[in-house]
Amino acid sequence: MSDYDITAANSVYTVTVPGLYNTPITLENYAADRAFETDARELAETAMSIDGYLNAGWIPNPVTQTIALAASSESALIFEAIVMAQDARRGLYRMGAEIQIPAIGRKYTMVRGLLRSIVGVPTAGRVLEARHFEIIWERVLPAAI
């Protein structure tokens, strides 16, 4: 791990889709801004009592992640294939993934995901814009590389 290195350029994102893509496939040609991001995950359900006590309990919640690929990215074909296969079988495929981020010496393993939404056609402006793919993960497991 390098001192004060926060580059994302050398990150590696691989996905597997058992029954469709059993071997890990590396995603390539991300959008320039926000290649991938996750939403904040709520960790507690809270309720304030009428006499001022904060009551709380742990609750499980999934992790929502958005991947942005350049319009010219061939990796978009992976997500299109998942959609077409799901439509053909009228059922869902579970996904797995791993992100390695050498700059910070961390990897994140995503477990039992579902492709929840896809931008079917790139938005056309002066040039074609990035496409977004939303995956919801059952859990994300952080670890050192």
C-alpha cells in the first residue's frame, strides 16, 4: 500500500454469474467519473420513546451499488446478456463480485447480488453518455489484499 495513494485507476472489478458466467469476468472501460459507488447502508432501526429514550435494534439491509460504464465499454455486453437470459427464463441469476483496490490495500467481496436495473440504451447527447447498472448485494465483505 502506497502512502497517500488514492487512485482508482488500478482497481480491478470482477463478476461471476453462476450458470451464465462461471469464470470471473473483469469489467473494463468505466465511465470517467464514479466508475462504481455504493449507497449508505442502514445498520439500525430506531424509535424514540415518548419519554425521551432512543430504542434501537440491528437489522439486516442489502447494499445497493451502481456501476457506470462508458458507452463504448464491451463490459456492458455482460449485463445485457444477464438481462436477456433472465427474460428468456423468466427468472433471476444471482451474481458474485470482487473489487480489488491496491491503492488502499483492500478488497471487497460482494455476495448473492441481483441485477436490479439497467439503462438499456446509452443516452445520446453531443456524444454517447455512460450507462448505469444497479446491483443489489446481500452483503459486502471487506478484507486486506
